Amino acid sequence: MSIRHGLLALLSRGPRYGYQLRVEFEASTGATWPLNIGQVYTTLSRMERDGLVEPGESDEQGRVVYTITAAGRAEMTRWFSTPVVQSDRPRDELVIKLAMAVAAKEVDVAEVIRGQRTATMRALQQLTRAKRAVTEGVGQRLVLDSMIFQAEAEQRWLDHCEAVLKEER
């Protein structure tokens, strides 16, 4: 997901200024994607240049409130209606790391897997605790559920990698 699309989604709820967008973005993603306020204003500036948002007048505190434009709504609608395909996602560093560990000399691949399994289990425990702490916010719960499912899938994949390595010996 791009920051741009996330900000457009938040602006579709009504005009916001940069700091509000940052806080709402982090709340909506369960604080799993912290934003630098500079990223927010840089993105707003680009979206203004591209006709996706319009700045309003500054308020008494000097904050500029931004509003989504018709072009911004169209871009947001396009983004939500376009499925995310596997090739749009960044490379999985763990997959590459294990493939390179197999190819490298003097690397104990089983130890790399054990180390990753321990880290993934720790992350899974933290995510589960964080999910229990969510009292409201369906968006936060969905983000945490997704992260939990990904961690569980990673654990299963690590089990599979271990089994494949044992077959190859």
C-alpha cells in the first residue's frame, strides 16, 4: 500500500490536516506502519501537484486542511477496486536469505531456520498480546489478524524448509 492511497482513504472521510492524517493512519494500521510527519507533508504536496487533494486556508494555528478532489476520489476508487497481485509485493527477504544460505558454503542452514523460527514465534506472541489489547477498531484487528496469519504461515514454511533439507541429506 502506498502512503498516498492511505491518505486518500482518510481524506474521503472529510478534510484533515497533516498531523491528523498521520495519527489516523497509524491508528488505522494498528501502529504497525509508523509515519514520519515529513512523509505525510511530502505526500500531500505531491498529491496536490497531481490534483488529488486541495489545500484549504490555514487555521488560527497555521495548519492547512486538505480536501480530497474528484480526481482523488477516482484514484482511491481505482486503488480499492484493483486486486493486489503477488508481483506487486516486495521480495521476501527471508526466502532470499534461505536460498542464499543453501547456496553458500560454511552456512548452517538449519541454524538459520532455528534462529528465524525463534524470532517468528516471539513476534507471534507479541502480536497475539497486541490483538488481545485491541478494544475497538476493526481496522486494527484486521491488521493484527493478517500479521498473525502471516507469522503462522511463516512457521509452517520454516517447518517445510527443514523437512526438505532433511530429505536432501
